[in-house]
Amino acid sequence: MIRLLLVDDHALFRSGIRSVLDSAHDIKVVHEASSGEEAVAFVRCSPPDIVLMDVNMPGIGGIEATRKIVHVAPEARVIAVTALSGDPFPNQLLDAGAMGYLSKGCDAEELFKAIRTVAQGRHYLSNEVAQKLALGKMANPVEESPLGLLSPREMQVMLMVVKGQGNQEISDALFLSPKTVSTYKRRLYEKLNVSNDVELTHLAIRHKIIDPTT
């Protein structure tokens, strides 16, 4: 039996995915988490076989949560799930230790296939992502998007900034000093050629890193 932790900040999405997963004879949802922090805390106490991880969440988010989970429980294999198509995400998540990457638009058959594949210790990428990687469109993210210039930590800080989280909130979530957070923000402005948080948010929307309708 594959023990699975379901992580998403939307209760309705979790409910829908759980109803699909409950139909599989070899997959058991052992816990639901609504944030990256909650997911990390659960994994520390009871590592599952698979973590189905939403990428975009308040707080530390999916990328940082993946990194922490892989560090504290290497046996827990993470499959990232996203509704967005921002180019940097697959590379950032694979660098963080994720073994799978799926779109929220995938069908049940692909979801089951991804879970079973990763549970066997093999990587799984959705067809769209695999094709982009094969074509080399993501091999040089710096050429495709300015966001490819960012380190994983800088990407995490950017995601929190564009979601409206302040320096102290980011500091608390990532265990960084407020001064360090300010340093990261300054680097973001320099690398992305923006002057403030508003311009940074517009850039994130333009590159489909966040959805302005949610």
C-alpha cells in the first residue's frame, strides 16, 4: 500500500483529489495538509511514501517545503502539482528534490501512473514538461526567462513577496533575519531589473508564475 500525504491550501481541491485517490486499491491518503509548514511537521513525525505537493501556497510554499521534506525524510518522495506553467518551476522543484511534476489538469490515469512510478523510485514528469525538457527549452532558463537567473532561495522569497507577504512574515517562515530578507529582495530587484514589489508582481504575472485571478 502506498501511503500518501496530500498537500494543498484549497480544501475543495483536496477533497476532489482524495475522492479520486480513494478509488485506487493500492493508494491510501494518510493525511491532508493545507500548508508547506504543516506538511513538513507531519513528515517529521510520520514519513509517508509519497507527498503530493501543491507548488503555490501561502507561507513557505511548495518549493521550500519540498526541500525541507527531502532533507528530513529522504524516503518520502515528492510529486509537485501546479496549475501554472511558469518555466522555472520544474527545474526549481527538481533541484529541490522532487521526483515528479504534474499539472492539476491531468486525468486520474496519469495521476495514478505518476504516484506508482515515483513510489518505485523513478522520476515522473508530465508529458508537457518532459517535451519541454527534451527540446531544451528549459535547459537554459536564463535564455527563456529572467526568472531563470534566480537561485531556489531567491525564487522562494519572490513567490512570497508577490503574494503580499511582508519582510517579517517571510523572515519568520524561512528562518531568516529581516536584514537577510531585505538583501534577497535587493538581489531580486537587481537581477530582474525592477524597482519595487509592484513591478516584481507584474513580472511574475507576465511570466505566469502567479495567477492574478486567484
